[in-house]
Amino acid sequence: MYPADKFFSKFRETLGNRYTVPYTVAQAQVPSCTAIALAFPLMERTNSTKLAACVMDASNLIAGKDRWQGWRGCTQAPWAFHAAESYGAIRPANDTEPVIVINVGANKGYNLVSFATLWSNALWQRLDPQAWQKAILAYATGQGDGKKHDYLNDKTDGACLETSGRYRLRHQQQAHRRERTVHVHLLELLPSNRQLLRWLINFTRLSDVAFVHDYAISNATYLAPEPAGSAGYETVSLKDGAFANRVGARWGQNKRTIQVLTLDEFMLRQRLDEVWAVVIDTEGYDALVLEGMRRVLAAHRVVFVEFEYHSIGYWGSAVPLSERRSLKATQQWLGALGYTCFMEAWDTVAPISGPCWMDAFETRQWSNVVCTHRAELLYNMSEQGYIERQEYIERQERARRAPVRPGQNQARGSRHTERLRV
């Protein structure tokens, strides 16, 4: 049975009491995979019905209508917090092994702050995005290597403006509920960023939590030309290494290389048995990183894997068609290994695997996907998101149909006047 199918009966049993009034397909304006299975037990008999249900829900999210703002690269979807709330379902409650996170494409390290504070109350008390930004600014103004870094000085925030408040860190605000040992392994291609990360870790006293490695990650093991760039630069990929070497050769500089590994090989070298989350941001090489971890994924040694999907690198037209990767094929082979994938919308997730897949999802726009072999943890979050959207639509429909009293502002009740709670 496909992972996306096997939880339907479970959710019908556990959450079905929320649906006291039977819906029809016409009435359920944005039904989700699980919501349809809950509300219409008889509709599980045909895959086509389930497909229609999933498509309607995820299509609504991708369109960016109303409050949900569509699938995007920067989201507030707190999937890691929801998953951590159910950590006891993944490992025994008395387990003392550290929670392992691998960040491939660590950039300036904001994911380190996010995941470390998720698990440690002590870190949550003293570390947040603003404190991390102040440390970056200290390095940029010369406290690190004695040099000023003008580019970094102008780009101290993360790519998703983590310190601005517009995109709050997805799970840091409730991290104090847990106390676990956490180890975050950082893999960053750009040497100037690796130097920055090592200084930040030392400056913020995280040497027992975070570890920077001089490796790049792909789907094969080899030596590659190492790219060059200023500290803080976040759009470098493996293809930029050859260009850097050509420029260096003009100045008589020796060619610099970096060891490329698969994540299968990296976990073997680091003796990592189980990893809670792998977070990938490799400027279009994400699909290759996934392919290089087939062995550990097949053994379910990685619980969650999050990656970017867009139109650059191996996702887009920059490579020959025969080498181009697609989201459809990627979620299919991940599904064959027992992983269900969810697209991250503004503050929720929507299943896109198995019967939920639709070719229209192959948008090649900047967005994030999270996949897991413990899909029930994210189906719960997806289901809650569906319920909130359905309630929102029903309120708007009631407001639209309500008679307008003399002197009442007719715009009241417009779909733009009400905001969903986050």
C-alpha cells in the first residue's frame, strides 16, 4: 500500500467525529486527502475520487489565494515543531541519543539557530535570530579575521528575513517545551561561509552542538573545483567551481578543490545511525543530494528530509533535458522507498504524493518540500490546515450572503477583511 493511502482509515477513526454533518463534493470547496477520507468513508473505494479531493486542496494552496499566499520558498509552516511534538512516537521517551540534524547548504547558519533552539531550552534562553545576526555583524565589521566584509555587512539577515519578523523562525518560539541534546552538522560549499560559520559557532559557544565539515554533497563521490565568493553569499552551487578556477588561473593562483560526497558516504564516515532531519538548500542540486542518500532513505534512517524546488540547476533548463530532474519523478521514487512528500504553503503543508499528485504541481517555482516515512505526523498538520481553511471559507460565504443593513459598509465581510490565525 502506498504511504499516502495507509493512513486514511486511521484518520477516519481518530478525527472523524469532527465531521458531524455529511458533506458532498460540491459543498466541500477545498477538501484535502485526509479530510475527504474522513468525511466520506464510501469515497475511499475509488482512487479517482481521492485524487480529485487532494488536487482541489493543494491546487487552492498553490494558487496563493486569500490568506494562504501560495507555495513559496519562504514559509511559516512549522512542520518541525509539529513533528517534534510527537517525537515520542519516533523514538522511546527514555532515549538519550542526541537529535541529529544535517544542513546541506548551511549559508549563514540560520537553520542552525532554528533547529538547535527547537530541542534545547538552554539554547532557546540565550539564542535567537537577532542574536545570531549581531554575531554576523560583529564578524563583518572585523572582529572575526580582522578584515571588514562589506558584502556580509549589507546581508546579515537570512534569505527569508528571519530577523525582520515577516518570516518568523518556524519553530524557535516554542522550543522551551523540550530539552534534548542536539547535534547539527553543517555542510557549506563556499569556503568564506565555512570560515564565517566556524567563527560564529565559537563566538556563540556552540562548539558542542554544531560541526562544520569541509565537504560538498551530491549524488557521487569525487573532487570538484571549489567556488569562490564573499562571506554571506548564498547562491553558489557546484557549477560555480570551474568558473572560480578559471578566474584564479588568470591570477596565477593554484586550483582549489573540495571533496564531494554522497550523504550515504557522509553518514558512514560520521557514524551517524539515524538522522532526525536533513535540510537541503543547494541552488538546484537538491535532487542530486537526494539521489545520493538512497541507501539511508531505503533503510528509513532519515525521518524527515526538506529540499527546495524551483527552476534553477538540475530542476530547470540550465541542464540538458536528459539530465533534468522533475518533482513528479522525485516524489515517485521517494514514495517507492516509503516516504510521503508534502508541499509547504504559507503556514501549513499539503500532501502531493501518491493519489494526491497532480501534474500541475510541476510549477518549477521557488518552494519547499518536506518528505517523511512517518507521514502521520504531517498529515495531522495538513488536516488542521484544511479545517481552518474550510471554516474560513464558510465564514466568508455566510458574510457574503448576509443582508446588508441600511448604512452598513457593504465591503464588510469581504474576503480581504478577515485573517486566519497563524
